[in-house]
Amino acid sequence: MPKVVQIGEKLAGTRQPVYIVAEIGINHNGDIDIAKSLIDAAIKAGCDAVKFQKRTPEICVPAEQRDQMRRTPWGYISYMEYRYKVEFGIDEFTEIDDYCRSKGITWFASCWDEPSVDFIEQFNPPCYKIPSAALTDAELLKYHRATDRLLILSTGMSTLDQIKAAVELIGEADLILLHCNGTYPCPPDQLNLRTITTLSNMFDCPIGYSGHEVGLPTTIAAVTLNACFVERHITLDRAMWGSDQAASVEPQGFDRLVKYIRTVESSLGDGVKRVYPGEKTAMERLRRKDTLTS
């Protein structure tokens, strides 16, 4: 039975083109112009969507971390102040919504708390991404499901039993599961890409991949294992300040990533063995006898 869902105007899942998302997250560093440049880079590369993150700092930042000081582009400030610096509000997200609509690209967000879901809901998103960190948060999972929108759930930092419990809670309908390792950046020997197959055999929903590794080949490998949805972080420069930049892909790399994915998915075919027209000339030239019958 094909596993297919709809994201905006496009389908994702069995026998559909790989749905490719450029995760902007907080790589904009609180600058709307950087966010627009990243949207432009994703469009140029041929991505299907861009994704942001939305948090309510006073909910998401643990009390013991709030007053910890750190060096940032805005000076030596507390972690709480930093979280507010990189958080977009209504003005910025309205501008993002208008910009993406004018450019014809889908956008959505990862929401880390219930007020953030309410905030993004006003933009009528096609779906919600639930981050790996929230996979065991039953109340937040149910809050997302109550929106009746497609949910995309990352599975980093989680056991199979935890994933089963989360899927049982929110159901397999209107769901995409993403294999993921929560290390930033993740060493190749810990990616365990065959888990994509494991999840596909276990659940009746599309399975994709959210990668945090350095480089492109392993993400391409995920496509050969039938990942129908691919998400990688995008950055203007991996040397930029920020916690996610080192595990991100620069614009030229994203151009190659999308090109390689489209080439690989085309080459995979449908699995039906056939003799192609281009082979017939070689067959007539090279086969001396054709006496074997089936």
C-alpha cells in the first residue's frame, strides 16, 4: 500500500519525488535579511520548502541556564538574552510569510512549545515539524495533533520504544517520520541510515531523513534507502556564529545536494527488469547466439 501524504500542493511518499527541505532554523541569527537570503538560496537550489524554528524562551530555557553568560555577536550576554535575540516575532514571520508567498515556496516551522504552535497557526502552515527533543513530550504531541495538520516527527535521541509510543499517541495518519541523529554535527559512523528501512517496515507512514552530518554523500545514501523526505540545515557560511552552522550546508552545496538527489531518484527506477532501447543495438552486435528460452 503506497504511503503518501500532501504538503501544500505537493505529494510526499511512495513513488513521489523526494521532498527536499532547507532547514533555516535559527541560522538567520535574528536578521530578517539573512533569512531572506537563505530563502533565495533554497529556491535557487530547487528545494520544495524552507523551515524555521519557533520557541517561547521563558518556557524552553531551563531556569539554571537563563543567567549563564556567553559571548555572542551582540556582546557578552546571558543565554536568555541570546535566545530572545535569535527569536523572530510577528513582524518578522509576517515578512517571511509574504516573501515566501511572493517567491512561490512553502514554509513551515518547528514549534518547541504550545504558545509557539498557536503563534505559527495564524499563518495557516501546511504542516508542523516536531523536533526530536519533543518526541517524549506527550502534551506537546497531542497539542500538535489537535491542529489537524500534517505532522513531521524527528526521531533523534530516541529509542524504538519511545518512537512507538509517540506514534501510538498521535497516530500514523497525516504523519511523516524522520530518521535522525541528534548530534551536531553527527559522525558518519553514527548515522545508522539503515534505520530508515527499520522504520519503514514498522510504521504505515512515509519515512524520511533529517541529517546533521558534514558533507553530502550520506544524505544521498538515505535516498537510496527510500527516504521520501530529506531535510538539511542551510547556511550562508558554515563559519558564521551559531550552534547549527557547522552542521549546515552552504548554498553551492545545496545546489549539488538537490541535483544529486534528483539524479539518484531518477536512476533508482521502478525495480521492473526490462531491456531498454539503448541496449538493443549492443545486444544485436554482441550476442552471437540467442538459443536460451525461458
